[in-house]
Amino acid sequence: MRSSTLFLVSVLLSACVHAQTTGILHGKSLQPVPLTETLSSVTPGSVVVIGENHGFKAHQQQQLEIMQALRAQGLKVSVGMEFFTYTQQSLVDSYHQGLLSEVDFLRAIAWGTPSFDFYRDQALFADLREGAMTLALNAPRALTGKVAKLGLESLTAEESALLPPQFTLGRDSYKRRFLGMMPHLPNPQAGERYFAAQSIWDDTMAWRTADFFATHPQDVLVIVVGEFHVQFGGGLPDRIRARAPHIPVLTFSQINTAGLSEEELGIEIAPSATEGPRADFLWLAPAQSLGF
């Protein structure tokens, strides 16, 4: 990071984050902001995307606080989960309706890690009595796994039918950041395959989101998803806006501050010179308990 950017971050930190490693910051100004203010612009037909580090208890609690605050505003809150495959929506519905036990549900969807304890409350938050629902968002793991190993061209006609309509790869800046996290790729072709799989996740979730509002126009959809899908708007938010430009999208980035120095925290929260803020709002908290 350039020295001028570090200087700006240090100034902002001294103004608002010094001695503060918890709480919500505005993504652009890095000024503290109360939760109610962050959600004041949310109206029926909006999406709130929450990026998390999987399995942290503090992040689970923050997600629930966002959902509860939206409900307190009189909004009907449905919840979209990255961790459920869209082809298994009927199983999600049966579990939420109490027609399928949790043990049988987790076995049927082949749940792995982290512990479902971290996602039970989010998965069951939507109030069925008011017509809200829990939406299974993701593509089948067998599909993305095959693409990561063999590429899009390896898909059969039946497998290709599982892709979202008019499937599109993520934007170039998102791809550069994605590949930058994978310095030990065996060859460039592997990077292309992995990014195609990543793009399938994003575009499938965006397609499911856009499709959801065709039948639930008065809901607010809160999406719980991995942090990288949210950062700088390049993954899921970008694909939602491309597929449904009329849907307002608000983003939260949940940042684990445990063990970070002030300088490291500054780097984590700093807006990008080319891509802007990491998210509309940044929720800082030390989060140490993993559910693995």
C-alpha cells in the first residue's frame, strides 16, 4: 500500500478507531455509525448482504442483530443462505416447517463444517406466519467442484442446465483479487477453472435473489455469505446489480479484529483507490471461537 494511503488510514484511525476494535464504521468515511442508522434506508424489495468469516460466534450474533433490527422496523425479513444448495430448497422448506428433523435435514443435505450451531438461528429466523422464507442460494457442490477440476467445457448438457440462465463470469477486478489469493496455482488454466467455479457461486446466488423478488416483492432479503463474496462489491453484489438493477443492495463486511495491530486493522478497513470501500458498512469485532 502506498505511503500516502497509509497516512490517510492512520489519520482516519486516530479519529475514529483508536482504542475501538468493535462496532460499525461507515465504509467510506470510517466514522462510527449506529446499527439503526445503517439500516434506515432499507425498504421492502431490498437486499442486505452480510459477509462473514465462517463459523465465528461473534459474526453470528451480529447477523442476528441486523435481522432483528430490520424486523423492528416493521419489515418482513427473509434469509438467504450460501450454505444451502438451491436444488435442495424443498428440504430447507420441510426443515423450517418442522416436517423434517434437524438430524435428518443435515444428513439429507450432507452438511459438513462448520458446526450448524452457528447457522441454525439464521436459517430459522424468517417468520413463516407472515410469508417470509429461508432461501437456498448456492449451486450444487458437485457442479462447482467439477468446474474447478476440469473446467466449464467438461459439463454435460444435464450439468450445464444447473447453471444460472445467461451465466456470466465475475468482473476483471474481482478476478484479479481472487487470483491474488492463490499464489501457488500449478498453472494459469487452474486459476481460470477456480475462478469459473467462484463465479458460478456468485451468479447462482444473484439469479436466485432476483428470482425470489418476483414472488416476494415486499420482503427484505438478508443474505449470509462468505466475506470475499462481498468485499468491494465485486462478487455477489455486482452480480445482483447486473441481474436486477432495480433492487437496492446494502453490504456489510464483518471483520475479525482479534490479534490485529492498529496498522493491520487500518489496512483491512481502508477503501481501495480503485474499487472504493470494502463494503457500505464495516462491523468490527474480535471473534475467536470457531465451530469446527
